[in-house]
Amino acid sequence: MVLLDAAGVIGRSALPYNFKEEAIDMAERKGLLVLLFVCLVFVLSACGGGAAKNADKGAVEKETVLSPEEEAARVANSKLELVFLYPPSGTEEIFMSRFGDRLQKKFPQYKLTFIPRQSDNYAALLGSKQPIDIMIVSLNTTGTYLTGMGLESDISDLIKKYNYDLTKIEPSLIEIQRRMANGGIYGLPYTPGAMTFLYNKDLFDKFGVPYPRDGMTWDEVYELARRMTRTDGGIQYKGIAFGFASVIRSNQLSAPYFDPKTNKAMFTADAFVQSFTNIARFYKIPGMELPNNKYIEQADQFLKDQTVAMMIHTGGYVTRAAEALKNWDIATIPTLKEKPGVSLQAGPDYMYITNRSAQRDAAFQVLSYITSEEYQEWMAGNLAFVPVLKDSKKAMQSFGANLPGIQGKNVQALIQSYAPMSLASPFTANANSEMNNALNAFSAGKDINTALREAAERVDKLIEQEMKK
């Protein structure tokens, strides 16, 4: 019998000595030594192999931890579908020309699905549980289409995950999102929706009046409007026209339409009355009355009839002016004496990732691209939209470069220091209508306080009825 002694030395139980047994003993010792050597090699190999495997496993695990840039690239190259809803504009042609064509080039792996306008049965669309990855709406219709329908989703986690730099965006456009989302953020802007101050040079030349200049106050523009309002050759010329509800909603005192806690109209608050009075006074200039007592025809008088010298309206009128007028330009928005350098509030448009999105990472790659310098410069050059970038001077150098009639205009006047924005409401559109009604009532002879009080009563009654449903 072969044994191991306490010292590990191979031995044998005591037996009488003979050569045959010694030969056997020597053979057994050699065999046992070989066996132990093999076992030792096996154990060491197993230990070493396990360590090697663990090391390899650790290396693999380490390799699969991607940086934000690598993760973004991985998502961008994934084959998936993104569904877009663009309620205010609604047509696929507009969507593709503004976003879709560029997104398809940037993310060729993505299938972009566009839901046509559903204004008449929007609630039915939402009730169908239709997947919606990205919704595109303005701040002023966010309450109607997003938060009012419970589709909002905080994207703070994605901003952190991809190290997205919010400081590159105009701060007021992010601040209003923070207020809306109680410190979170629901979406990123693609344009600030800056208001514009346009004027027809030919009319100023006709009457020998100096052009509007950058840095004017409202009082100075009022005096200029008085000078330009006159009858000549049987034609009534007017000094200025407004996108009235847009200007009032965007007032420089940041007076809101509604109390955010009660949803009650604040049309009779001092700051709001002051803002309304500032603009409504222009319509008391003899000859400046509303056409047929209707607000809607003012833009036509500026663009088509070309009997209005100046117009303050939303940013989309830059391209319309370029198409309609031969000799025109842009000035900075007039300011209040007590608010020097402060323009009207922005009216931004946002891309929101909804809580129905199953492709949040891919949707965020879209938002990141739309707010990139690359897209913002393209947008400025081809769509004549003001960039959302905090430092937009470079992008503005290409503003309207690929559109006829804009080159050489004072487009730098579109870079503004915006007044703080008011929160959006699901009833903003109703308030806009009531602003036009109040202007019509004022133009027809009612005093401002009565016109605004009656407008507030009407919209409050409407909201009360809606809240009961």
C-alpha cells in the first residue's frame, strides 16, 4: 500500500525487503509522482485559466461601457422607427421640408413616420394609444397638445446620459421649460419664434420720412406711425400694423393671460392693461382704424396692398416680406422706456419626447441634432428661422442666404434680449381670440378697461364650462 507520510514523503508499510517488491515499489513511486505532477499541472492550469477567463470577462465588460458619444453613435445607427406628430402645421410636406429630409440624411437607419394633422379628432387619436415619439408644437400650444393631454415626459435623464450642454441654448427658452416641468424639462427648442419689426422703404421714400432705426422706443415708433398715416391720391396709408394678439401675448412686462393657479384671466391686471394700452393707442391715430373693424386684414394691407409702412408680427413674415416687397428692411423691436434693451417675449417652438415613446434614446438624438450648430445654420439659411443658440451671430450670418430677397437685410436686428416668458395655458388660443375681440371693441368706441373686462368674463366662462366636462 502506498502512503504519504506527514511530511508528504512517499513511503510504504513495513514489509520484508526483496528486490522484486523494490522494483514494484520504484515503479509505483514513479507512477504516483507522474500522477501528482499531472494533478498539480491541472490545478494550476485551472486556477490560471479561471483568472485568465475572469480577466477576459472583465476586459469585455470594460469594453462594453460606452461613452456618451459612442452610445449616441450606436443609437444613431440602429434600425428603428420614430413617429412624429406636428399638430399646428400638420402637413407632411412642411414636416419634410423643415425636418424630415435633413433627419433622413443624418439618421439613414431611422424610419420616419409622420401622423397627418388631426385637429378635428385629436382626442380620438390620443385615445387610440397611437405611439408618438416626438411632438412638435409651440410654447403657446404646449398646453393644448402636450400637457393638456397628459403626454409630457421629463427628459432630464437623457440630458445627463448624453452630457447634453444646455448652456448653448438661449437661456430663456430653457428657463420656461424648467418652470413648466417643475425643475425638469420636457423638450428642446428649434426656434425662438422671435417677433419681427418690418418696414416698407418705398413708402418712407415716397413721403420723405426717415426709416425706422434700431433701438427705438414705443413712443418714438408711435410718433413715426402718426407721420406715416395719411391720405395721398385718394389712398389711405397707415403707419403700422400688428400681429395684435401675438404682440400682446409677448408683452415686455411679461404680464400673463392667466393666473397659473386659478386659470382666471388676468386681462385687467395693471401690467396687462398697460401692455394692451401701449399697442391699442396706435389705433386711435386718425386713419389707423382697423380695416372693416377686422384684425385679420392688417397683414394684407402691409404685404398685398402695400399701404402700411411698418408691421410688427411673428417671424414667419420675414420670408413673406421678401416675396411680396421690393424695397424693405428690418429694425429691432421697439422697447419700453422702463425696460431698455428688452425685446418682446420669445414664442419658441419645441420638439417634445412624449411619454408614449418606446425609442427615447433615438428621439433624443433627433433633438440633439436639431439644436446643433449644423442644423441651426442650415435652418437659418434655408428657412429664415432665427436660431435658438445663445451665441447665434455665426448662424445669423447665413440667415436667408438661400432664399431670394433677404440678402443684405438687417437680419442682425432679429437677435434679441427677450423678456421673461409667461407660462403656456391650454386656453391660450381662446385668449388670443379675445384680444382681437377687445381690440375690435376698443376700435369701435369702448374704453380699454371695459373691453378687457368683458373679454375676461367671456374667457372665464368658457374655461369654467370646459373644466366641468
